[in-house]
Amino acid sequence: MNDRFATKVVHAGEGKGKPYGAVTMPIVQTSTYAFADTQEILAFLEKKEAGNPNRRDEYGRYSNPTQTATERKIAALEGGERALLFATGMSAITTVLLALLSQGDHLVIASGTYRQTQNFILDHLTRWGIESSFLADGSAHKLEQALRPNTKLIFCEAPTNPYLRVIDLDHVSEVAKRHGIPTAIDSTLATPVNLRPLEHGIDLVIHSATKYLGGHNDLLAGVVVGARPQLDAIETLRGVLGGVGSPHDAYLLLRGLKTLDLRIRRQNGSGQQIAEYLSRHPRVHAVYYPGLESHPDHLVATRQMTGFGGVVSFEIDGDKDQTSRVIDRLRIPYIGPTFGGVESVAQQQAIFISLDPEERASSGISDNLIRYAAGIEDPEDLISDLDQALRESAVPDVSHR
Ligand SMILES: *Cc1c(COP(=O)(O)O)cnc(C)c1O
């Protein structure tokens, strides 16, 4: 099937001829599946042992028809052989790490990866004797030096959060292949609209589908895409660890995916416009957005991505409280963590990290950093809202003194 992306988001993975002539994939709300008789069980087990993917469902922790349709759609969007759905992005990430690594192994991880991914590696994988080395932002050229004889995985993320660093995937996969080391990427911020890592030779693509893929701030899910037999091994462990997605969330995700192309195109446009607006603003002293020529990874991003998404990070001229005032003056976005939904969300990252100034300082996130994640609202409205917030918050609020 050679449909283009915008057709695939609607049709891939589902097919016509659904039960009852339904146009939408039903939510198959069941925990288990009954067999007509012993003969049917034996026929099922034969297919299962042969690894036949076109077998019926058995029990909800292993598969569910709504989940399978969602997995097939995402596999088609990433151009992968298979996808596996999980209850959360973290469940996808931890299951992949546990499936691929054993005691005595070493992994290389890019330093800008999601905080909880790092926490799992540093606080938990170490308990089972798995070592890691961090590859600093912008030092992909040092990847080869970070490898050890026992390196069993290279894990990166692009773009990273909140500085939107974009690692050169062609380089990563070239080095990895030369050494026979599997690669995985958390591609949550990119989405398959903007970046398709498998086409750059990366083995496993992971998403927190909670963000752009779901797109409506109403579900938690994670997904891993790649080829057999790696995916089969991850599926077996998913069945053991049990971090499987629910049929209802799979349905919400399937529904959200149908507008993925439309939403991301809008968010790419808004992100670029907001970044350009902010980079001209006198109260803003730094803007981090890969679509700006000033971004350190602009060239790599332009080469491997087709859009740069709706997340823009920026630092204002001001301290922690002045930055909070900008956030509190914003009228349209919600204040909180997360991004990728139809509603814009803004946050002062440092506030979420810790109440302790020292801990904040060691995180590398400055107190005056704002992460602005554009939703699908009219970008002109988002910009005039930012404009009034930056203007009004510049005046010290005497009532707080
Ligand atoms: C949110 C996020 C995760 C974790 O996903 P959950 O669905 O919240 O478990 C992992 N990686 C990135 C880049 C994220 O933004």
C-alpha cells in the first residue's frame, strides 16, 4: 500500500469490513477471550508457537483487537514492521530497556533524554549491574569513544526537552551498525510527521503517545516500533510485566491519530511563528527552536526533519519570580507539564523540578526558562497573548510586595 502519510493516518491498520459494518474501530472491552472448544485452543497454540502474527486474541494482557488496530496504524506511520502499545510512555521505555539489557551490559544514553528515563537507568538498571555512559548534547561525534566491548544499546532522544537538541541519526546508526549495537530513539517530540528514525537506520522508535500521537490531553499511552524478532522479544516481556494499554485508551489514540497530520502541520507553523516572534522580543534573551538558524542543531534538524513541532523554549531577561509573572499572565495556555495536545500548555520548567534552588541549579534548567507548547489554536492569538503577557508582567506587581 503506497498511500501518502495523510491517507495512512486515517486508514492504515484498520481496513474496511469491521464488525457490524462499523466505520470506526470498536472498543473491544473485554479482559479475556473464550474458545469454542479444545480443538480451537490447539489450533490457536499451534499458530502462537509458530509466531504467526495473524492469530486470534487469548487474554487482554497479550492483545486486544482495538489495541492491535492502533499498533498497525502506528507501525505504518513510522514505516516499521510492527508496533507494540503500552499503558504509558515510561512503560514502553522501561520494557525496552529491560528486554535488551542484562547484568554486565553497558548502554550509551544521550544526555538530553527524558528525566524519568535517566532516573530508571541511574537508580534502577544499576541495581541489576547495568552500567551507562552519557553522551553530552552536541557531542555525537564522540559516540564511538563512549562505546565499550559490552555496550548493548545506544539510546537517544530527538528533539530533546526543553532545549530541542537534535542528534544526527545517520551518524548514530552508522557507528552503531559498524559495531553491531542496537539503537533506540525516543521520538516523542518529533512524531512520524516530522521525523522517521527507521529511515535513518535506527532500530527502535519509542513514543510517549500521551503527547502528540494522542494529541488531546485525554489519555496515557506508549508505543515501540521496529522489526521482528526484536519486537517479538519486547512483546513477550510486555506480557510478563503487564504494562499493556487499555482498549479504551487504544481507541482514543486511534481516533487522535486520524488528525495527526493536520494537527502537526498547524503546530509546526505555530512553533516557527512563535519562535520567530520571541527571537525579536527585547525581553527575551534566548530562544531554543530547531527551526531557527540560531539553534545549534539547525542544520542537522533541517536535513533529517520535515518540521520542528510546536514546542518552543525561551529564556526571558529576568529572575525566577519575573518569569513566573509571565506564565501567570498568559491567558490562553494551561499552566502545567506535558505538551502535544490541542490545547496550548506553558510552564516554567524549573518550578516543576524542585523547591530547592540548589537542586534546580544542578538540573541545568535555569529559573528563567519557559517551555511553551503550542496547541492548535490560531497562532496569531497565541502570539498576541504572549505579547500582552511579556508586556504586562514587565511592570513589577506592587500588590505582591
Ligand atoms: C512524557 C514523555 C515520556 C513519558 O511518557 P508517559 O506517557 O508520561 O509515561 C517519555 N519521553 C518523553 C520525551 C516524554 O515527553
